[in-house]
Amino acid sequence: MKRWAAALGSLAVVCFLTACSSSGAGTSPTSPGPFASQAAQAVADLAAGNFTAVEGKFDPAMMKATQRLPLQKAWTACQDVLGKYQSHGAPTFARKGQFDLEQVPVTMANGPSVVTITFNPNGTIAGLHCGVPPS
């Protein structure tokens, strides 16, 4: 129970979505999505500590959000709760309104997790969320 409480607290910190409603369910996940390779690369860059590369894909609202909570701190908070990053798999795709959500399964030290990256139609990142996968 303590892990869930910590995870929920972390999700509030790690959720960078400019409109957090974008992280909710959209259409059923399918594979592959139009931004699958970019999503997989973003997770690889997060794991490698290459935060500048990920931030370079952010839209203006996300850049503003990182002024309040830097990406490096958010990734550290995610790993504090979910455990150290170990690997990631192929993204699955879902659509919510105008947004494309690429859900990248990740293996963290404490078990399976997911990094959801919300893309604008132009390919810029509108949201980034790390957390436990829905059951």
C-alpha cells in the first residue's frame, strides 16, 4: 500500500502534461503509432540522462512546465518511486482528441511501468508521464 501511495504522489510530480486530461484513456492502444520511434528514442534519452535531447522536442507549454519542474528532477522522482530504469519495449499507440499517445513499457527495478508521451499533430511533445501501468 505504501508503494501505491508513493507512486500516486510521484505521478502528480512527474506528470508534465499541460492539460493532464490528455493522459487519460483515448482509443484502445494499438501498435505501432506514428511517433513510436520518437517515443522510444525519448525514453532511451531519459535513461541515458540526455535530457536536452528530450526537451528539444517539447512544445512551448512543455518548455514552460520544465521551468517549474526540470525534466531531470522529474525523471529522478520517477526512479525514486518505481526503481532504477532497466529497459524498455516497443511503444503502443492510442489517440485522444488531437493528441497521439505513445505508451512505452519500461522495466524499472520495482517492476513494470509505463512512460506515456503525448504528441501534438506536428510531432512536438505535449506531455510526458511516468507511472505504473493501468491494471
